[in-house]
Amino acid sequence: MRGRRVLILAAMIAAPLAARADPPAAPQTAAPPLTAQTHPPPPHAAPARPPESSADLSFYPSAALMAGVEGEAIVTCDRNEHLRLVNCKVTSEKPDGQGFGAAALSLAAKSPDNPKLNLADPKDHAPVTFPVYFTQHPPKIEPDLTQMLHQVTPASLVTSPTRAQIEAAYPTRALSDGIDGAALIDCMVSKAGALGGCQLLGENPSGYGFGAAALDLAADFTLKPRLVDGAPVDGAEVRVPVQFQATDPSAPLELKTTPAP
């Protein structure tokens, strides 16, 4: 193996995603980092929209329900210090004249207080705009505005692997040959802030062990866990793109981390 090389690892903690990342590109000597789409956290960790579940069908406009008409309403609401929806207004509805806007406002009027919260800063309970869908197949109303809202703080990066841990994880053949690489792993965050249950979503180039190296490094990350109403919870899903770069062996070792947008 040639003399010790420098490597740069960039790790970004991403919010949970519904879709999987595309496979990495074909192998190449200088591998671009794999990236993943992210859902940025709402301002001040306050939820951007009500919970996604179906409401009581008694709120469905009866004539529209009987006629098999589907629709939606866009609603804007303030939120009080307990995240109850207040001062709601319909900004649009379609189709017109079917009562979907009025039905959405009736649902919003049933929004309850969250007794665990008393948010003094107005930025923590800023107004929200969201759609309410009325569908027939199957019959349902989403989201259920009668459910309690929660303040959710996404998991965030605290510490990254140490210099020695990164050196130990870099694939030997890739480092010897001066090969750069990247890998994308999907993990769950425990309420203690540890990554677990990690799976490899992609590596580039393949065949050098960058995926296995990224999985080995997962245990060396420390995160702040996801918080719900200020309490840590298990089960937040994060995606961690990890980039490896072998460069000038005379340069100092450097580790950089980039938080999620």
C-alpha cells in the first residue's frame, strides 16, 4: 500500500423518504457522491400540515357523497400555542358548489389543543396551508383535522466518525489505487441517538467495498433523536450519503459534514 492518503468524508443526515434512491451510476475512478431527495423540516420544527388519516365521513357533504362526487378544499389556518387550528379560511375548492370548503372548515373547527405544548414563540405555531381531500374509492376524508397536532423535530447530526475510524473503514484496495467512491445507506435512529438497522441503497463505483465501509461507519455517528412534543422517540428514518476521496498523501486529513437542508 502506498503512503497514507488523505480522505474526505461528507455525511449528510436526510429526513425520511417515501421513495428509494436510484441505483448509482456505472463505476468510474472519480466517483460523484450519491445523493438523496430530502424533505426539509418545517420552520422551528412545527408540523407543516395536519396528520394524514381519514376523518369521520359524516363531514362529507351529503349530496356530493350520494352523487359520487369527489373534491378537495385548500385551507389556511392559524395555530394557537397548543397547536389547535384556529381562524381557518378556505382559499380554494373544487368542484365549486358541492360544499367541500364548508366541510373542511367544519372539520378544522374540531381541532383539539395539545395539552403537552404551550408554545410562546409565534414562529413555533405559524399559520399552515394544506389540502383536504374528499374521495369515494374508498370513501374517505384526508387528513383528519380532528386529530391532535404535534411538534416534531427531525433527527439531526451531532458527531461524525473520528479520523482513525474513517482511515480504518476506507476500502484498502480503493485507497491503494487512489479510487474515490460514495455510498448511500438508509438507517433508523434510536431515541438514544444511535443508527441501527442500516441497509445499503447504493455504492459507486461498485466492487471496491464502499458500501460495506459506509455501513461500518454507521455505528460511529451520533445523532439527536427525533423529538415529538419535546420527547425523544425511536424509529426516525434517515438516509446518509457518504463520500470517500483519496487525494494528496502529504495533505492533512480532513473530515467535513453537511447537515440536511
